[in-house]
Amino acid sequence: MIGDLASARAEFPLLESCVYLNSNSTGAVPRGVEQVLADYWQTISRWRDEVWERWWVELHAYADDLAAFLGAPAGSVVTDVNLSSLLGRVLGAIDFSKRSKIVTTALEFPTVPFLLRAQERRGASVHVVPARGGASIDGEALLAAIDDETRLVCLSHASYETGALVDLHAVARRARACGAWVVVDAYQSVGVVPLDVEALDVEFVLGGAHKWMCGSIESAFLYVNPRVLCEVEPPATGWMAARDPLSFGPATDYADTARRFASGTPAVLPALVSHVALRMLGRLGMPAIREASLRLTSRVLSHAHDADLPVATPLDDAARGGVVCLRFAGDDRVVAALKADGLVCSHRGGVRIAPHFYNTVDEVDTFMRALIARARASS
Ligand SMILES: Cc1ncc(COP(=O)(O)O)c(C=O)c1O
């Protein structure tokens, strides 16, 4: 482990109690959060309405730091409690009456196809690009599905099951050439795979802080490309989406920032908590985090290869996010048994092993030796 990452590791108390390779499910949370929670208690135990003025500034500072982390300008990110509600607002703001086709893939997190199918009641038709072996998407097939009928391409950057990455630059280019918009669910990549949304130039990117970003639950976010901001007026809205909510006057116009995708009273505590790790990730830098992640997932892959365990995740570094997925008979029971021994990962259609920058090679070795022993015993 190199210097900065080793000292960052000491900031995560969770790592003292188990081997934690579960950061694609819920990231470890840094110690600095304890002070944020103590301050929050001081605030609410002496409640005064005036605190909203400070929180308003802090909320926007968090959203703007998130924007900078994504390579985007201030004012282009809004936060809310979950990705589903933000995606629902994005989809509701898109007109499917002239062009109806939505292109998506078979590897989406369940909330995405559920929301997309719901758009069929609004005139959309959903085209699903199948997954190769339930593991990854064929890039050519995906690009071929995007055509002049396509209004929207909505897909995840990294699969929540296998971590397989989609080539977003190729998708964005093809969509632009066809006059379609792109919505990216980056929940499983942001914080572990570098993402530069300005270079990508897609219309919307969604994510959340409680996985690879080591933040709080209830801290999803939406980036809106300033190029399309004025074209979208979400009908599912609320007073916080208006130009000047704190005037308490009639809400008539939408804000001219991504806040036009807000709804009602914002979730403050998740943003304050999540800001702690965001600052740390910014200091460490995504290149160092990605390098550490690839080193650790390569180690997982080499153990799996030596033990002949079937790998669902692409082996190529460039095609892989932060997780390695193994699929074998009895894999769900193996995950439960490992957890009972303090070796923590998750099971979604296979064993998902998700080390992060704060894990060590020794932890991966310990984990994989135990997993292989359990897998052999269960076969
Ligand atoms: C790819 C992906 N999208 C979305 C979500 C969660 O969405 P929401 O914030 O609406 O619960 C997850 C959570 O596991 C996910 O992995």
C-alpha cells in the first residue's frame, strides 16, 4: 500500500473489526463523521430556524464539490435521498411523443428497468440489449441498438452484479450522432472508476455516496449537463426546484441550476456526512484509487484462476470496475459462512468481492484462501 492510501486506511474504524470487501454495497465510513454527527446534535438540540441559512450554504458546497469531483461545473449537481426519485424526475421531464425508443441493457439495477417500463405508459418503448452470459454487454450490439428512433439511452457505467464496464465514450458519441440523450447510472463506478462527465458530454449522470464514495445512505445525486438544463422542466417537482425557494413567495420559475431537479425540504445530514469522505477521495485522487482497486481485483482474479473458480467479471483491466463476481454452485451459502467468520462481501447473482483503496493485499489473500476452502468443501 502506498503512503497516502496507508494513512487513509487508519481513518476507517470498520476495518479493525473484519475483512471488509463489500464497498460496492456499503462503503466504510471515515472517523471524521463522528464530529459531524456531534455537531449535528449540538445544532438540533438547540434548534433555531436560522440554521437553515448555514445548511443551505453547506448543502450547495457539497453539491458543488461533487460536481468538481465529477469534472463538472458548479451548479450542475443536485442531491436527494435516492437515485430512483431523481431518475423518475429526469424521465418525467423527457417527451417521448415524437421519438419513443429507450435503449437500455439487461444488466441494470432493478430500479432502472422498473422506471423505464413505467415510461411505456407515457408513450415510450423500451429496447433491452441482452447480456453475454449474464455478465457483460457486447459493445457493438449496444451501439447498433441506438438509432434515429432513439430518444434516450439509459444504462449503468458498471454492472452492479459483475462490475463489467460499458464504454461510455462510444455510447455518448453514437447517441449524439443519432440525436438521442444519455442517462448514466454511475452508482457502481463513481468513487472507484475515474469519471469525467464534461469530457463524456452525456446529458445526465446519477450516483450515490454510500457505496464507493464512503458516505451516508440517503445521499444520491444527479448531474445535469448545462447544455440541456433549460430544456428540462420536471413535472414531478416541489418548491426547492424553484428559482428562489427561501423567499417563500409563489414558486413560478424553475431554478437555472441542477436544483431544478430538487423537490421538497432537502436531506441535510446525509450531505454533511458524505462530504467528509468526498474531501478524502478528492485528496487521494481517482488515479491512485483506481490503481489500488485494479491491483486488488487482479489479486482476487489470480486466486480465482489458480483455484479454477468461474469468474463472471471481465478479466481485462479496462473492462472491469471495482468488483469481481464469482459464480459457482452453493456460492450464496459460502458468502453467508464467510460473513459469520468476519470476512464480508455480498451475494447478488454470484459472490461479489469488492475491495477498495483502504484494503490490503493481505486482506485479499486471507479472504480468498477462506473462500476457496469453503467453495471446495461445498462442491
Ligand atoms: C447500479 C445501482 N443503481 C441504483 C442503486 C440504488 O438506487 P436507489 O438509490 O434508488 O436505492 C444501486 C444500489 O445498490 C445500484 O447498485
